Amino acid sequence: MINNLKKIVSKTHKAIVEYNMLKQGDKVAVALSGGKDSLLLLQTLAIYKTKQKFDFDIVAISVDVFGNTDYTKIEDFCNELKVPFFVIKSNIKEIVFDIKKEKNPCSLCANLRRGMLNSKAKELGCNKVALGHHADDFIQTFFMSVTKENRLSSFWPLSYLSRIDLFVIRPFLYVWENEIISHSEFLPIIKSCCPANKLTERENMKNILEDLNKKIPKFKNNLLESLCKTERYNLFDKSKKLIK
């Protein structure tokens, strides 16, 4: 467990340094869904904070989609890490499933949660929000963008939300889901009650990519490196004409 966590902290450090995600005086709100990814991100950042020469603050925020979730275990977890914890009660479940009756609920749910999260982060004086998207999420998003939107796109490791004046960071850029799973037994995970859990387009893409990774050696690793090494991009551009 210790060696695995050290490896995750090391990979997180690499992403933070390469994309200049954190600096002296930052106040970071970690979005806690109650799942393994966000809980481990919080733990990793808390450990990372103790090892740095510069100082930054961390708070944890959960948006209660169902309005009645028991966060006792997560509150205890945050107390152990000495991280202030805040819960936002909401009626998102009612809006998405009962009022809107969305057939594809993930997008609306994510947008509503993100809005509440960002507003609370600003209220608490945060200048950055940390999300638990990992390496698999990056490549899944890339393929979903290609197949569903006809464009080459994925998450940015560091992005700026000008409307609300917040930076979004994704320190788990180089951390794979299987590495998180290997540590998940030590986390106070809240089991998902979402009716769409495991029935999403992302879950389908995840299965497709896992199958490709079995058939093509280092497929996922090579794809992640391709996304991160922007200096190697070599896509055609119709605005650039060859000089004869």
C-alpha cells in the first residue's frame, strides 16, 4: 500500500510541476464525489502538501446530488487529513431524473454539480478547484470527442474559467485507474446510488479501450503520451498551403 501511494504521489508531483498547477498561497478546493478517484486525490494532495517548500491550503467540497447522503465517513477521513470539509445539499437528482427526465443525464448532472462546486469554492476564497480525472479519463474523453463530436479534444490538465475567475487542475493526469483501484480498499468510498451508474457512454468507451489495450501493447500509455507531447503534433491544417 505504502509503495503504491508513493508512486501515485510521485506521478501527481510530475503533473503539478509540468503544468505549473500549484504555487505559494494557492487555496485549492478538492471536489469530493465520494468515489475512489476524488478521495485518493484529496489524500495525495494532503501528503504532497507536507513535502513541499511552498505552502498552499486545501479544502474539500461535496455536492450532495441526492440531498440525503451520509458523509460521516468522509468527514472523519477529512479530519484525519486535517482538511476542512463542506457539503452542499442539492435537488440535482430531482431536476435531472424527475423533472427533466433526461435519457442521457450525465451532462446536465455534471454541469449542475460543477456550478455549485465552483460557487462554493469562490465563497470559501479558493482560486483553484482540483478534480479527480485520471489518465484513463483523459483518453476516454479524447475518443468520445472523436466519435460523438467529430473533433480532437480532451480535458486540459490546467484550465482557467474566466467567468468565475477560477483555475481547474487535474493532478492525476499520469495516474491510471488501476493504480487508484489498488489503493481503494483504504478509502471511505460512498457507493454510487445513481440510476445511470455503469450504464453510460463513458463506461462503454472504457470497455472498448480496455479491449484495445489487450490487443495492442502499451496502447493506452502511448495514447496518453501522444496527447501530452504537444510538440509532436503533426495534423494537417487546410489553412497552410504547400509552397511549390
